[in-house]
Amino acid sequence: MSLDGTYDDANLFAKMVRGEAPCAKVYEDDDVLAFLDLFPQSRGHTLVISKTARARNLLDVEPAALQALIVGVQKVARGVRAALDPDGVVVTQFNGAPAGQTVFHLHFHIIPRYDGVPIAGHGGARMADTVELAALAKEIAAKI
């Protein structure tokens, strides 16, 4: 999918916002939802999405929704850091399929980095155990 197009209300993240698809939730408020990635690049890989914007990517979003989203990203990143004590944290965001975007609902990745521990490539990680994700989500949520 290119950078341009129509927002699809049937995308997986929109379904999560509506409660139609499960997720290992770490944080939620009126504007954002944060949950653990099912295919984590590292332990604690978290996604933060807008609940209010019908934006496919960063280029589509309204400024007010983006402001609330980035504040949520910072809050969740601080919680991930407090819970997991990584050596670094990568915050990234993809726009369009050629850039690596696979779900066309604006979202940010928070990827903890640990010295000497390689990460899986974007889109190349194995699926995580959902029971382990649920426990980890509670651990991170307690620090937010």
C-alpha cells in the first residue's frame, strides 16, 4: 500500500480499539491504546496507537490527535523503561508498505534494547506466547 489511500475501519488496530480483537494491553486512555506486539523484535516491544484518529500514517493525522498520541508514546516508553530497565529504547514509526508499514492505522513502536542482545528484524520476529505477553503487559502497566 502506498502513502495515499482510504482509511479502512476493518484494520486490526481499529478492531482492537473497538474491543473486537484481543491485545495484551499495557495502557489506555481516551486518546491512545498501547499493547505488546504479537511479533516482538525484543522483550517488551510495545505498540501505541491513536484511538481517535482515522489516519493511515503520520502524514494523514490531525495535529491534535498526533499531539495526544506522542504524549502517550512518551508515557508508555517511560513505563517500559521503568518495568524492564533496558539499556536503550528505540521509538519508530513507518509510513507506507515500502517503508515497512504492515497495519495501516497510525502507530508507533517502542522497542527496548539490551546491550549484546540482537533484535529481530521488523516483520521477521516469531510470534510470542500470549500467556507470557499477558504477564509482561501487567508488569509494564504497573509502572505507567
